Amino acid sequence: MVEVELKFQIPAARRTALLKALDPKKSQQIQLQAKYYDTADRQLARYGVALRQRLEGTRWVQTLKAAGKSHIERFEHNHDLGELTESPKLDLGIYKEFPEAEAILSHALDNQFEHLQLQFETDIARTLRLIEYENTQIEVSLDIGQIRTQDAEQEVYEVEFELKDGSIQNLLAFCFEWVKKYQLWLDVRSKAEIGNLLATSQRVSPAALSKEFQISKKDSASKTMCSLIAQQMQHLLPNIAAIAAQVAEQEHIDQAQLALDHLYLSLLLFKDWHPQLSDKWAHQLAAFKQQFEHLQHLQHMQNSLASFLQNPTTSENLSKDILYAQEKLGNLVKSTQNVHHYLELLMFSLTENEHASLDLKTAAQTTLQQQYKALQEQMNQTNITDFESLDQLASRIQELKFSFPILTTIYDVKNLQKYSKALNDAQLAASEYQTLASSTVYIQQTELEASDWFVLGWLTAKQEVYAQKLLEATEQFLVSRKFLK
């Protein structure tokens, strides 16, 4: 069966209030003790699969879980082992009667079932209450306890919302009411993932990477748009969770920024593909991703310019600005406003449009023509001495670089090599130009000593070089529009 649930972390200051809201007198208290199994090399974890046995009150239940199509859905198979006086042995024979469960387990283990062994345990006190909301039944579970290995232990204090009956949209709306009231932040990391990290003495899972979008030309434009947003949320949320939990490495931050860029560009460029797409989302994401870009530019300057800055104060201020930007980003990723954005985008990705929808090929052709026209018009208005127009040209190039592979695949464009190379050259020049422009603005706003003024001159000269490269590469791309015929 498919389980639909969302998990949130609770700020320490709001934990008592949330427990009171569940009203222990109206709730059920259950003690949950679980044992999680995997191979020594974590084959199950590698495939996003978890296998556990859990004592729920007086009964043992064996559960197999696997990742679903989105972070809100996942496969779950539960088998009641009954009331036992001691911990039971794993029984993999039960899956012979359930082909989907057996296929998941066999694929992950390659039939090496004998290598399964206990990896970690959990001991959780659960306060559970079933709440009715807009004709939807939602199970709210407050989990307090520990995840333990032989050598380490980690606290658990989180709340889960599971859809028991009704619509996913109502579940998400219900979640947001609790997010606003208790400042909850979305955490897509499971107890199994945290336990595996603890068992292997790691702080964080590897960053989630972007995947190539698989297009089905039989789908409508609206369905394609929902699928695209769903995949981009799969990319974003694990990296956001690592940042929010303060365990992120640089790759998590870079990948979160890339996911936000892709989400923003999808919502901006394909806004006519789905009637329920809100104009506000692209605007909200633009403001959010600017914080990632600001941090990236500061770090780039530190890596590329710090050795040139002879005044210690300038270097110290740059380091302080980076620390402040990192702290601000850590707060923003779990802010109520941004958690609301995540839930809205998840809700949108799961919508089923019942109205007439654009033909996918027609939508792709129209969007490509609009972007090409916008690029040509911006090129005509751009002057190498006008930095604002150059920045706008660079933005048009970045937009086309993102959408071109998607649109031309749908539109069946042939012989794209020369167009792709020219566009890639223009995008590289645009990216370098925007980085240099951002660095120049930062340095101009900094009180420099005379010894550091040469850095500003060097940046300005480099900016002019890449401005010329941007113009030349864009012109080369625009010389032919045969792919639009």
C-alpha cells in the first residue's frame, strides 16, 4: 500500500505548546521499540528501503518501506507478527504472497537475504490523535525518544501527519495551519536514514543531485508541468533538510541552489502550461534563491580575491559577511513562509487538471518562440557600456540554457549540436559576467584602502572582457533560427 505522510521538526520553544494542543486526554499513548535491519554495506539504504520489526504496545509488527514518487508518498507493507514474549526473528517468507513487496526487497538485496543484520534500534514514546479536518481524517503523531546504536544515541522529537482518509490537498492545508502556529520545519529525513547515519558515524547523507527530466510526449502540458515540479522538489527537499538541521556540507547548499534555480525557471517560463499555476510562486522563489546566490558570490570572492586584498579589514569584513549570510540562510530554509512554499509546490505537483490542457508540442513550440523573441529584443537593446542591459541579457541566456534541452526534446528539433554549443558558450560568458558584476558591486560598496583599489580596477576590466564575450556568443547563437521552423 501507499502511505501518505509528512514529518516536521519542532523548535524547542514550541514543543510544550504542541503537546498541549494534542491534548493527552484525547490522545493515545503508545510505546514503540523498533529494530532496523540492513546488510553491512547498507544495500537497503542505498535503494531507499527500510526493514524493521517494531513492538507496538504488546504486538510485534514487521514493516517494509520504500521511497515513493514524491516525498509525501511511500510504499509501506505491515505484517502483524502477534503478541510474543521475546523479539522475533526476521520472517522474509511473508513477502512471497505480496509481489510488490517481494520485488522491492529482491531488487535492493539481489537475493542476499542472509546478510541482513541488526543495525540500530529506536525507542519512541508516541502521542497519537486522529483529527477530522474538512472531511479528511489525519493522524497526528508526536514522537519523543531516541535512536540508538551500540556506540551512539540521537534524540528524536518530531511530529508526523499521516493521511488516513480524504484528500492530500486537505492534508497539506492542515499541515500548514500547524506550521504557522508552531513554527514547524519540514524534514524529509526518515528515522531509518538518521539511524543509518548514526550506525556509520556520519552526520549527513550525500547531497541529492539533479536528475535528467524524462519526458513522456503523450502527456499534456499541464501533467508535464506537475511532473517537472515534483522531480525538482525531490531534488530540493533533502538538501533543504540538511541545511535546516545544520549538518549540510557545501554540496547540499550548491544543490539546493540549483534546485531552486530550476524551480524558479520552470514556474517563470512554463507558466502558461497549467491553469492552476500561481504567478506569486516564481516571485517568492526569486527572493529566496537570491540568498543562496548572495552567499555563493561572497564565497567566490573569498576564494578568488582574498589573496589580492592587502587591507586586513576588508578581508575580515568579507569573512563576517559570509558567516552572516550562512546564518541567515539557515534560518530562511525553515522559516514559516518558505515551508509554506514547499507545501504549496508539493500540493501543485500532485494536482490533476480536469480542464482542457494545452498540447505538449504546441506549448513547447510557443514557449521556445517566446524565449527566442525575448532574447533577440534584449540583444537589440543591450549596450556594452550599459551594465543593467548586459545583466538582463545574461538572464535571458540563463533562462534559455535551462529550457532549451526540455523544449527541443518535446519539439523534436534535429541537428542541435551547433545551436547547443553556441548557447553553451553564451551561458558560460553570462555566468562569468554576472559573478564579476556582483563582485564589483560588493567592492564598490566597501570602504577600501588605497592599496585595494587595484582590485576594483581588475574586476572592472575582467567584467568588460566577459561583456564582449557575452555579446559575441549571443550573436553567434542568434544568427540562425532554423530550429524554430
